[in-house]
Amino acid sequence: MRKIFEAIRRVQQARADREVLARLDVRTLRDIGLDSQNAYLAEREEVQRQRRLLCLAAEHLGIY
């Protein structure tokens, strides 16, 4: 039973970590050194970030 609880906790923590990372904006990414110098790549990353947020919201609601 303890192993099941730990596995569930790890899954929940991983989901929480993904949500936090997905919500980082361009300025924060630049501050921590993850911002791309290429404008095209930065724009593509922003679109992917927004898509991930939608997927996380849908997953949270049980739609996805």
C-alpha cells in the first residue's frame, strides 16, 4: 500500500512541476537563461507553452 501511495505522490508531483514550468513566461525564461536568442524559436516555444497549458487544463478537467 505504501508503494502505491508513493507512486501516486510522484505522479502528482511531476504534474505539479510540469504545470509550474508551463506557466513560466518569456521574461522568466530569459532570467533563468532558458530563452532562445532566435525570435522564431522563441515564438514557437510560446505557442507550445500555450498549447501545453491548454492540455494541462483539459487534463485537469478530465477532457483530455
